[in-house]
Amino acid sequence: MITRFITEVSTTFNPFLPRAKTARLFLSFLPPNARQTMKIDTNLLPRTSRDPSFIKLKFKDGKQMKLDAEKLGIKGVVEEVDRHSRILSRQEELNGN
């Protein structure tokens, strides 16, 4: 997963539900130095909560994504992040940065 262009990550999930697996896995895929390069906000819901799990991302170009972690699955989330990160990578290469 290409995380170089992500500036903010915000997740909300109930850690006791199996549907929160995608959000937990996404957080585990972030590199060890992620807290130094991006703002990470994690909101854990109480055990009795039935609110949906989601992941909000903000990229260097200002684009924001709100991904439904329950429906997409970890492969879908990684594909969406990589899709936009590859676009930003190509733009960076073309600009010569």
C-alpha cells in the first residue's frame, strides 16, 4: 500500500465486532513512522454500539475519501488508496519533484 501521499487518517470502529476487521487491518498496514508523517485519529466505539465502521483519508492534494470499511473489505480499501496514490505519484514524476 502506498502511504507516502496520505496526510490524515481517521477511523471509527467497534473493536469487538467482526465487521471492524478491515479498519483494524488498515491501521496495521500503516508504516511504523506513520505518526511522524501523518495525523492519525482513531475513534473506538463502545461494545454496545451498532454504528458502521469507516475510514476517512486525506491526501496531499487535498482530496478526501470516506470509505465504508464494512462493505469494501481490506482489498477494496487498499485498491482505492493505491489508485489515488499512483495518480499523485505520476503527477510528482511529471513535475520533476
